[in-house]
Amino acid sequence: MRPDEFLRALGLLPAPLHDRALALRTYVKPRRCETCQAVGDAVRLALTAAHYDELGSAGELLDTAARLAEQHGRACRPEYQPGRGQVRRWAETPAPLIAATDASWKGRAGGIGYVASDGRYGLRSRRPGRVDPTGFSRVLVSELRAVEFLFTAYDTPPVDMTVLVDSRPALNYLHRWQGGETGAMPAGYDLRPRHAGMKPTLVRLADLVAERPDLTFAHVKAHAGHALNEAADGLSRMARRRVEEPFDVRPRAHDLVEAFVRDWHVALAA
């Protein structure tokens, strides 16, 4: 079940069932563990029952899901997701978290990246697609896609999270969306639905940002030695290079993030 499908289905539930289903959201993601998968199946069936106004059945299925989850204890770690990882040393970093995102384009190769103070990171390569704008807007759209990529690393973005971006135009859109101007989009951005009717990435991002006044978006100067920004920049360039030069990105990305996040925490403690 895609995140947007889950959220649409969640909206059909009355408040008590809504909160119970939301608490089990992490189990809806694909899992190798059979018990975790069984919990996720029960949640999906509950949402389907709610779609057909069978709220009694939906409640019973959520009871089953919650019971299985409680018996199973702590949720299993999700299986490896390509392009994402975490330096586990910093996994218990207390909130509020700070993260940085970045994008890189050269010719017909692009990349985006993010890194957070809890050690989570991600990078993704991209070639221009038929719905991508050209010129300046292409880079701007990628900067914003990097923010959305960061947020999808969490079931929901952590409360009071700060996101650092080195693109002032991208920061301007994030602030406009947070102020309610969700219809504002970069020039040339295609607003037609994507695969299976899914909303475009920036439309989903704008909707999310508008509902989260607790999130802080701030500018950070590029190439000025800020550890998290340097890590995000390195990941986005690594992803871009991978388009033309295939290589095993995982160990390089992990080592890069480990070094920069360590520097960030050392500086923070000084």
C-alpha cells in the first residue's frame, strides 16, 4: 500500500479507529518477518472494511493487529530499502532532529540526497523524465524532491524537525506552502496525476508541509563547512555520478555519512 493510499483510507475512519490504525502504520510497509506481515495484512483489511462502511469489522481487525503487535514485542527492523540507510550509532538521538537535503545536476544526470542527525540518510539517482521541467526549474524541483525524499524516511516527519536547504528558491516554496499557498509550483512543473493516479511529488509535499507548522525550514550556506549540508551534498553528487558510472554506492555513502554526522555531534557537544 502506497503512503498516499494509506492516508486516503485512514481518512475514512472515525477518530478512535483512525488513531489506532495510525499507530500501526509502520507494519503496512513490506516486511520479511511473518508476524509483522500478518499485522500489516490485518491493518490493510481493516482499511478495506472501512471503505465499505464495515466499521465493526474494521475495529475487530485493528484489535487483531494490535494484539499481534503487542505479542510480537518490538517491531522488527524494516528490510533494506535501496538508496537508504542509517548509522545506528546515532539512532537514539533525541528530538528535535536536524536534517539537510540537497540536489545535483550535470548534463542529463541528476541526484538527490538527505542526511539527518539521527544517522538516517538517502540518495537517489535520476535522469530527466517526460514530466520534468527544463533549465533552472529542473534543479529547483530536484531540491524540493530531496525534502520529500527525506520525509518519506519516517512514518511521519518528527515533531519540530528542522530541515536545512542551501537553495533559497526552494526555501521560498517551502515557506509559501507552509503558509497555505499549496497551489504555488515551480514553472513548468507538470501537475497531471502520476502512475495509478498518484499525486505528483511536489503536490504531496506541499499538502504535508501545509499541515505541519511545527516543521522549521532554514537556509544553510553551501560549501561552507556545515557537516550535515556537506554530507547531503556529497550524497547527491554520488547519486548523480552513479547514473553514468555504476558502482556499489552503499559502503561509500555509509562511510561519508558516518564521518560527517560524527563531526556534527562532536561540534554540537563542544
